[in-house]
Amino acid sequence: MLFNGFTAADTWLLVIEVMVLALISYEVISSVLHKRKMVQRVAEVFPFVERGQKLHASVPEQRNDMSAQDIEANQMWMEKFKAWDSETQALLSDKSSKAASIFIHVVTAAKTDRARWDSGGSVHYLYGDIGNIYQLLQIKLDNLHRIIENPDAYF
């Protein structure tokens, strides 16, 4: 009784409605999956941001009368930076060549400050290799922040 007056036009309308419903479902599902993927990418990158920030805060103080311990602390900090840099680059290269390219894009190093402010408000000027690496660290951290803030553009 339900399909008694069912015509060919009704069949076509039903087929079209099912196709529209399938298209809408596809769009919604793909959008949800894409957002989930971006959240996952940000979650994978975020620990590297935290490590970089810890490096940024732990740069050794520079003095004119550097002891052997001070020189060793500088070397250790630079090694930590190199490890962080290469591990971050490897992760980004694995996930997205665009993100990896943005991470290594260092054009404004000369404009970056070589002074570190401590929690007490004192300024510590950095020079030599430590100053150069500190500038590089700041730029690469900024690049990572840019990637995390807009993952759709980079992943």
C-alpha cells in the first residue's frame, strides 16, 4: 500500500536525495577527520616547542672571565640545541615538507635580540657562538609557533 502510487519520477527524486545525503555525510566526515589530523599534528609538535622554550630559558650566562666550567656549560647547551634542532627538523620533515621548510627559514637572525632577560628583570647579553645560536633558537621557536597556530597551512 505504501508504494502503490510510486512512479519513475519518485524513484529519481529518492535517488537524488540519497546522493545529496551521501555528499553531505562525506563533507562532514572528511572535515571532522581533517580537524582530528591537525590536532594530532599539533600535539606531536608541541613537545618540541616546550623543549625549545626550556632551552631558551636555560641559556648559560656569559661573562668576560669564563671558567672551564662555564665553557663546558656553553658546549653542553649548544649540544642540546643541536639535538633539539635536528630532532625537530626530522619530525617536521617526516610530517610535511612545507612545515620543515618554514622551520629552517631563518632570514631575520640579524634583527633578533642577543639579550636574555631573566625572571628578576636583569638583562644578560650573549655573544659569540652562544649569541648566534640563541638568535637561531628564537627564530626557530617563532617558526614552530607559526606552524602550530596555523596547521592547515603547513600540514
